[in-house]
Amino acid sequence: MILISSSCVNEYLIKNVIMRLHNEGFSNIELSGGTNYYDGICEDIIALKEQLKCNFILHNYFPPPKKEFVLNLASLDTEIFDMTIDHYLKAIDLSKKISSNCFGIHAGFLIDIHTGEIGKTLSRKNLSDRDKAMETFVKGYKILQKEAEDITLYIENNVLSCENKKKFKENPFLLTNADEYFEIKKEINFPLLLDIAHLKVSSQSQGIDFYQEFKILSKESDYWHVSGNNGLLDQNASVSSDKTIINLIEKQTVFPELLTIEVYDSLPVIKKDVEFFETITEVIR
């Protein structure tokens, strides 16, 4: 199934995003960040799914919290950890109500990020102890996994930009490469949501082979996020503008069950990327 991320459309209210995408012919939508909280948002999602006959999958920041903050399941700040757990539990509950059988969250951080720093160079330098952060993340995932029941709880790989790599002596994020994936896998059994654009940037910043990393991790995942970038930071550019990603995809012989387009561009550009994946996956399958 090819999905469109709701974050591709710039609107304040998720119901407006859904209607715009539906009117453009998109019925498989990943509900993600970028819209505002309002009373009745969950009721709207339940009603729109039935009314429009759409397939919805929730992702990380959806539904948006009343108070903006950066989710961090590895936070050693008790308040942030508890807020993160509470947010994810609400998302799991909504997933059950709309009969969605999977939900993707981000791997944790060794630093608590300000809302204005998402996707940018971080301002603070002091990192949490990595072992303690890992222990907290594992504890949090197990709490969520227990509540998720039949919902598959994916973990998405983080992105380490070149600027953040230069700033920190130690990687401030969990799960940015294959070795870190298998490190966490030893502690908890989880499915990987592989963000290919994140992996491209993280491979560049860490000086490791992107193609080799993808070869390893793509075998571990049946759920991908795709977009393009310049290799230095996560830009959510069109896939068709990224020759490296195009080259990678065209060589694939197996594709995942779920593939989400995360391109922040005009709808005609997004449609072009969707058509590319529809064509190539049809050829492969």
C-alpha cells in the first residue's frame, strides 16, 4: 500500500488536510505531524474514515498534543517521558477505534529537544548517559507494546545531520544505523519503520556506506518512508529530484507492504512521485 503523509499538506486542521488529499484522489493517508490540536479531533478522524472510506495509519505526532513538546521515549526527564507515554497511548487508543493495525514511533534521543529545533542544528550540548537513555527507551516501548495488543508498534530510525554530527562528540540519537538497530533489537523485539531519507543523511554524517546500510535494513522492514534530500539534512524533497534515491529504488526487487511518501511540495509533484512508485512496484510485483 502506498500512503501519503498528512504532513505533505500545509493546513492547520487535519480534517482540511484529509479533504484536500481525498479530493485529489488519495485514500491511503498516514496521519502525522504538522496540524493543530482542537476539541473533537479524534471524533473527526473516526467520522471521516467512515464517510470517505479512507485507510488511515497514525504516525508519531498524531493526534497532536494540546501542549506542544518534542516526544522523547528515551528522556531521563520524568515529565517529558510521562508526556510521551501519554501521547502514544492516546494514539494507540485512536488506532484501535479506527481499526488501524499499526502505529510508528521515533527512536529516542539522548537530549531533550526544543520544539523549534526539530530538523535543525541542536542548541544544547549536554547529552544523557547513553546506557540510561537506552534503558528508559526499552522500558517505555514495553509499556506501549503491552497496551498496543494487536497493533504492530514500529520504531523509526532517526536522522543525524552533518551539522549535528560535528557538534556532538557522541551521537545524540538512538537508531541511526544498522549496528544501532541490532543493538536495540537485542533488548526488545520490534519491527523497523525504515525512513530511507533519514538513513541517507545519517550514513553521510557517520561516514558509512548508504547502499550497504539500506541493503541490510531494508530486509528488516516491511514499512518505509521515502523522500529526497541532498545528503546533508532531511529536506523532504521530491523523490524524483534525488538521483541517489531513484537509483536505489530502481534496483529493488522487493518492496514493503507499506510505503509512505513524505514529500513537502505541491500536490502535482507528490502525484508524480506516487506514479513513479506505482509504476515500479507494479513492474516488480
